[in-house]
Amino acid sequence: MPRTPGPPSAARRRPDAGVRSVLTGAFRHSPARATAACLFSVLSAASAVALPAVLGHTLDLVLGVRPGLHGALALCAALLVAEVFLDALVALTGGVTTARSTAWLRRRGINHLMSLAPHRVVDRFTPGDLVTRLTGNAADAGTAPTTAATGLAALVTPVGSLIALALTDIWLAAVFLAGLPLLTRLLRVFARGSSDSVRRYQHAQADIATRLVEALGGARTIAAAGTAERERARVLAPLPELGAQGRQMWQVYGRAVVGSSILVPLLTTSVLAVGGLRLAYGGLSVGELLAASRYAALTAGLGGVMGQLNTLVRSRAAAHRIGELLALPAAAHGSRPLPADGCGRLELQGVTVVRGGAPALRGIDLVVPGGTIMAVVGHSGSGKSLLAAVAGRLTEPDSGQVLLDGVPLGEADPSQLRREIGYAFERPALFGATVGAAIGFGPYEPPAHAIEAAARAAGADSFVRLLPDGYRTPLAGSPLSGGEVQRLGLARAFAHAGRLLILDDATSSLDSVTELHVSRALMHDVRTGSRLLIAHRVSSAARADLVAWMENGRLRAVAPHDRLWADADYRAVFAHTDGSDSRTAA
Amino acid sequence: MTTPTARLQPRAMRFLRRRTRVVLLLAGWSLLESAHTFLSGYGVAKALDQGFLTGDTGVGLAWLAVSALAVVAGGLAGRGVFRGLADLVEPLRDSLIRQVVSRSLTQAVAHPARAADSAVVSRLTNQTEIARDSFAGLVLVARSFVFTAVGAVLGLLSLAPLLLLIVMPPLAAGLLLFLATLRPMAARQRAFLQADEDLSTQFGTVAEGLRDVVACGAQQPTAERAHGLIEDEARAARQLAGWAAVRCLALGLAGQLPILLLLVTAPWLLRQGLTAGVVLGALTYLTQSLLPALHTLMNALGSAGTRLLVVLARLTTGPAQDPEATATAEPTPTAPDTAPLVAATSLAPVSPLVPAAPVGPRVELRAVTFAYGPAAQPVLHDLDLTVEPGEHLVVVGPSGIGKSTLTALVAGLLEPAHGEIRVAGRPVRAGSGPSLPRILIPQQAYVFSGTLRENLSYLCPDGAPTSALQTSSDAVGLGQLVCRLGGLDAQLDPITLSQGERQLIALARAHLSPASLVLLDEATCHLDPAAEMRAERAFAERPGTLIVVAHRITSARRADRILVLDGARATCGTHDELLGRSALYRDLAGSWQPGTLERGAGLSAKSHPRGG
């Protein structure tokens, strides 16, 4: 068994290691830009802090008609222009840095995702979760370098302003510091009052969504019965409740916003009042009063630091979620070529696969001779699909090994492996812009005639030609039934057929005639090689060269169908399988 | 700002015009905010000139107290503002939800095969919420800017009209520059949102089909495609950053330049008789009121505004409109449940037709041809078929050969390209409205959240007595499930029901309905063979005409007649006739009968030409 770095050890080592490597990696991707953003923002903050004092001084010079006015005015102008241009530069470099970091994180994420064994991902993450990690979380984590770089500046402005306020007049700083907690507490009383309207709002929203999805699922019934108008009313029934809860939410939000919006003006006014008194008694100039009121407002911007911190905390949490994805160990692989003259001999040696702590496949020894068709049959949950997955290395065995033409799959060159092993599934996921591209999807794009030949072999050609644009019909808008999707999946496997084809229940939705047609094509029209068929129908088993009969994760027997048919237990395997039973995928 | 805006503008105006009272109320409350702004500078000027600078501190403190009171009053007015805001925002959200629901239902009903679209949930929840939040943010910010600016301008005017001469030119120039950036920024923002959505969609397909990507060995092309989309989004984000920088310059022009100009011209202003207090008051307006308001306005209009435009354009434009609007535009459909009518243009024999029930109507197809697109090959070609009143017909054939299309045509869901379909002598037209005499039960059984009784009597316009509900339930084999669920008035949660259980409910619903023509389109495919037999028998015993699309070939044995569809041809007859006449039927019947299986050889499905 090839060595793979186990996830538990990596996870146990240091829970923060992943987060740190994600964040430092994002920073290292654009160090110059992040440093520039830091520099620009600190300079901008410095000029913002210096400006009120200079403005005040200039005002005093103007009012007193004293010399040095021109120099002061020039300094004002320089600071104002510098602040404006520096802010523009921060916006530019910060935005670009964030865009670059986000893109870098996403590339790393998708590259890593592509290197994983699919079941490792599916076990850990739902598809929606995965998309969130690669889109929203990557965007959040991508803001980290910029947020961190401009964080210093966010601190410089309010702290510098407070110091400047104290330097202007220590009494005013005292008034500000005393007034801040007092007013905050006062306003919190004012804004008190909570409600669970958010929860009820979301509930009503989900209710409408559920009703709509139900109705869309029953579209044919509704269309045929002409009850669309009734359905509309039924779906929209919770709308008044939604509106009522929504209004409630605005009220609660309004109370909170109103509270915070009057805090700063009240603080500034109290600073002005005390400053006015100091002015009247000659302790302060008019210019200093202007500077003080401006510093009071800037100091109150300390709340912005909390916002910045909040963003960083969010970035960290997001980086953690990306780190979890990146921590999954990539599938190990080798570089041994498969023998050129191999005809697809598949051998499983003592293969055991553990799922959920219990062995789902136990010690399977099985040989599919090159060029033969082997059907795998058994009751639901007997391990058939897992056998199919392990045979083509979609899953690695926990012990034992799988060999194709004598080469262990773990040591083989992965790109050659994928050219030589093809899969078709019960519910294939299709990729590509058009129906034709969906069939051509793979390590290489086969020519158009090969795609059409594969579609003919899979019984898909007839319905594809009925589509509005034939093979060029967009996949997204095509109304395909389950059976049609299944046949496109088969065609995809046929179009890239190598020395081993694994059909995991890939004809279950086909009617008897189409299935017969496909199995005949599989023998004559598709490149020859070995076939492993997971089958539910007696007809599929009967047409195979050999049948592997699975029971509770073990191989019960391997023999031709005719010989096994004498066994009543064997016949019982097919008793309840008429194409539409539900199976639990291993 | 280009086409989507132009399209949205008249609707937006209509929306606001209908809510003039709310808008006026909102403006009224906001005036208190103007008063607060006005006093913030005016109070400072007066406090200085009449109080602190003349040594009369009591007057100075009094002016500041007045201005503090204005702050508190403005804050209290916020409650009224938010009430007005709710009256604007909530109706918008309601109308968006109504449109999403109407449009998706209309589309689903028009193209049932494409109905399963999970994106509708995102439209219904996320996107309407984005619209709600962005609209609210815009109203708040724009309103705040306008009323702050009004307060500040009035303040400057009452302090000294000369001040406006200095402040207004750069402010106007900055605002104009900002307005000029709006259009290109909106375009970039749209490109960014589009790229983001494309990327999510791509990641979604990859995440859903990871197994297939690996099994196909397509990791490389898949990653490359994702890299391309990632780069698209990053490019849009970089361009946005560039425009954000331009916006900073606009802010500098509108907000910061007036401060500098005021200082530069201050000596001259003082010579014109302005006092120190007035200059301080003016500077207060510029730094404490206008600058923050401009800052918020430019940030919000740039991002929230574009987001709102994009989402509104996506939510409100589309092929289908409110059904109320379209219903009146269409020609009035003929009343369905009156006595059978004869189409005026038809040359059919004008005979007084018997009312449909209880025997059931005759179904006639004459030279019917149907294709899904102008370039597509026809699914049905020149099909002739007559189903006699009360007859039980089963349709068999390979998947995708047109069985469901046939039922959809008879049900009036589709319209043939050529030929004519008549039910009880009346021509069937697509979209001819509800037609109670015939019902179609598709493979995908429709069960909705509600009571079992509501679900069962769905197709009974006048309701149904409990005894009838029980009879139909028992007939199709639903009785046990009714007990298990807790009776007819138990609430159903469709998610907890299996496909087979849903089908039983749909079957009982059809059985109970007064329809005299029942079309079952693989409506029993999730039932086991015994349950299927029971259900089909119940329908065979029910008076009326019955057309069944068979999922299992065994259904054919229960039919009066069987229609075999084989792409190019259609063959109709009894079981015994067809065994002799149709090779395809022999194959189908053969693969159903165990024992006739031969490994690989002997059967001849391939000898049938498939659709040309």
C-alpha cells in the first residue's frame, strides 16, 4: 500500500498551522503591494491627524492677520492633497492585493481539490459547503493581507487624534474620555429591545421557498390540471407574515442605528462647550477650538478599528475553513507506465476497504482476465459500488492492492491510468457547454465522429438528434431525463474507452430494449478490453462471461451465470430489482 | 446604467409614484436631520460670536445646548425614518417575491421538463434580500446626503451668502466627477458580479461531480477552466479598485477642496465683514457634515447601487410576466366544463356528442407530427391513433421515443406541428386552460405541504366526501399509508415520503377526480410490481378512457390494446396481435418473460431503424 500522509497527524500537530500557512501564503503572494498599501495608509492617516492642527493654526493666523500665513496655507494644501492622493493609492493597491490574494487562494483550492481522491472530499464536505469555501471563504480570507496592512493606519488615526486632542488642550481630552462611556451607556438603554423577528422572518422565507420548490417539482401535474393560479396563491400565502416580521426588523435595527448616530455629534458638542468656556477665559484660540472639535470626531472613529478587527477575525475563520480543505492529503501516485500490450487484466489482492469504522469490503481476491466481461451482483449494501470504485482507483484500499496488467494502481502513472480506465455511473454528472462537449469531456477531446459513434453505441444518438440543436444543444437548457443523462454518461465513457471499462449500474434507467442494444454495442462497437459491470438485472448477469457474487462485503462466488443460477440464494438477488429500487451507495 | 437602467426606470418611477405619501412622510422626518445639520454650524457660529468671544459664556452654552437638542431630536426622528423606510422597502421585496414566484411557476408550467431549477431558491431568498438591503441602504444614504446638504447649504446661506460662492464650485465639480464614474463603475461591478456567479456555478458543478471529474481523468482541463474564471473575476476586481481610486479623487475634490479654498479666501472674507464665528461655523459644516455625508454617499452609491441594479434587472426581466397581465392578453379560452363544443372552423361532423362521463371520451390523433425544435428531428411523425370511449390503452417503447410527448400532446401541454388531436370530438390546443375532463399524472408525483385531504381532493373542484376519499385510497392501495400518516387530516411533509408513496397519493388523487380521461405517464414506476398491478387494476375498473405509458412491460398485459412506439413507426393492437406483428414488441415481451433470455444473441432490437 502506498504511503500517504495521514490527515489525523497533520490535524493534531497544530490546529493553527493551516490558518497561518494560508494567511502568510496569501501575504507572500504580493508582498510589495501589501507593504505599499501599509505605507500609503499610514502616511494618509498621519496627514489626516496633522491636518486639524495645521488648519487651526492657519485659521488663527488668518484671524490674527499674522505673518507666516502663506507658509501655513501651503502646508494645508500639501496635507490635503497628500491625503486625497494617498487614499486613492490605498484604494488601488489594497483592492489589487485583495483581488490577487483571493485568486491565489482559489487556484490553490481548486488545484488541491483536483489532486484528492473524491471520496475523501465527499466524506468531509457537502458540495454546497465546498463551493462556499472556494468562493465566499476565499474572498474573506483574501482580504486579510490588505486589512492587516491597513490595520496600523486604522489605529493611527483615532489614537493620534486623541493624543493631538490632549496636546491641544488636556481638559478637552478629559471631557471626551469621560463622556464617551457615559453616553455609550445612555444610548444602549435607549436602543434596548430585541425580538426574534429575524428568526421568524427567515422561517417565513424558507416556507415560501419550500412551497415553490414543491410546486416546481409538480410542474407537469400543475400544467395538466391548469391550477397554476391556485399554486401561486398557495406559495405566496406566507408573504404577509414575511412583511410583518420584516417591518419589525427595521424597527429594531432603526433603534440601534439611531443610538449610534447621535453619539459622535453629542460628544463633539460637549467638547465644543468646554472648549468655548476655555476660549472665553483665554486658554484656547479659535483655531485650537476648530482642531479640538475635529479631533473629537476623528477619535470617535475608534469604532472603525473594531470593524477592521472584525474583518480580520472573519478572514482568519475563513482561512481556517480553506486550511481544512488544503489539509486533506493528496492521493499518492507513481510514474510506472502500464505495459503497452496489456489487454486490461484486473486483479484485486486481499482488498479491504473500511468505511465508517467497519470494513465494507473484506479481503477481496478477484481476477478479471483481460478482455472479458465480469458482472458484479449482490443485494443492496453488499459493497458492489465500492468494489467498482476501488477497481479503478476512485478509492484507495485500506489494505491489499489492485493491479492493472500487473502494475499496482498506486504506482502507475496517473494520467495514463485515467486514459486506460473508464467509468460510467448510475447518475453521472455532466460537464461541458453543449451535449457534444459533455460526451467529449475527459483528459482529451475526441473528434466529432468519435463522439457521435460513442453516442450511437450508448443509445444516445437517437435522442440527441431530437434536441433543438443536436450535439450543439446547450447542456444547461436541455430537458434531459434520468435515462438520457445516463446514456450520455455511457457515451462519455465509450468515447474515451481504454483497456478497462467500469460500469457502475450505468444502465439502470434504460428500458430493456435500449439496455440490450447498449450491451451489444459494448461487445462490438467500443474498443475491446475488460469490462466490470455492476448489475441489478438478471439479463446483464446472464450476458457476462463471469459473475462475481457479493455478499456483505465479501465475495461469495465467482462463476458463469448459468452455473450460479441453480442456487436459490443467487436467484433471490434478482427478486426485487426491477430497475427502480433505491440503493445506498457504499 | 445602460440598458438595464433604462428598462427599470419607468417601473421604478411607477413604484415611487404609487407611494408618494410614504416618500413625503420620509422627507418630513428627514427635515429634522436638516435642522440638526443647520444648527451644528449655525449654533457654533452664534455661540462664538455672541457668546464665548464676547465673554458672554451663558449665551454660548445656550446656543450649543440648542444644537445638542437638535441632535437628539434628529435622532428621535430616526424612528419615523425607519418606519417610512420599511413602508418603501417591504413592498419592494413583496413585489419581487411575487414576480419570482409567478415567473418561475409560469415557466415551469410552460416547460415542465425544465422545471427543476434550484437557482430559483437563490433568487427567492438571497437575491431578493440583496435587493431589499441595497435598496434600504441607498434610500437611507441618499436621503441622509440630500437633507444634510440642504441643512449645510441653508446654514452657509444664513451665515453669509458669499460662502456659497466659494464652497459650491468644487462641491459641484466633485459630485459631477463622481457621477461620471458611476456608469463605468457600474459596468465593472456588473462584470464582477457576473464573473463571481460564473465562478460559483463552475465550482458548484465541479463539487457535485467531483467523482466524475476524477473518473474521467479531466482534472487538468477542469482546473484550467476554473483558473480562467478565477482570473476573470480578479481582473474585474482590479478594475474596480482602479475606479475606487478615482472615486477617492472625486471625494477630495468635493469634500476637501472647499476647506482649502475657504482658508485661502478667509482674509478677503474677513475684510468683507465676516466674523471669526462665521468662518468657524462654515468650516464645521464642511468638515463635520458634508465630508462624512459625501464619503458615505460615494461608497454606497458605487457598490450598493450597482448591486441593486444588477439584482433588480435579473429578478424583474424575463420572458414571463405576471399571469394576471398575460391572462387578459390571451384570447379567452373556451369554457372547459360546459357541454362539448365543436370548433367553428372544423369540418368534423356536427353531431350532438354525448357528455364525456361516464364512458369517457374518444381520443383521436390525425397525422400528428411533433418536434422539440425547428432543427430537431420529429419525435412523432404522422401518427394516427384512435382510442375508443372507455378503452384502456397502454403505450410501450424504448425510453426517449416519444411516449411522454404523446401524453403531453393529448393533455394539451404541447401543440403538434402538423395534424390534429381531438378529445371527445373537440380539438385540443396547447394552453387552452384548465380542462377538467382529462388529467395527466406524470412520473414525478406532485405532493405539497398540506393535509392528505387537500392533496387528494386537489383535482376535485367541488371537494369530495370522506367516503369517496376512502374508496379511492383503498382502490389504489393507499389505505395503509393513510393509517400510518394518521388519517386524512394529517399534515404531510413531502420530503419524508418515498417516491412510491408520493406516486400512490397522486394515483389516489387521479382516481378520485371526476375526469373521464386519465393519462398515466409512468405514474407507477416507483411502485413494486404487485402495487403497480393493484393501482392499474383500480384505474381499469374506474369508468372512463385510460391511457397508460408503461414503465414495465407487464402493464401491457392488462390493456385492451397496446401502442408500440418505435421511432419511425407506431403499431397498435392486442397482445397476441402484436406478438405476431411487431418484432420490437416480441423483444420487449421476451425480455420480460424470464427464460427467453439468450446471452447477447438472438434478439433484434438493432434491426429497427431508429428515427432516421
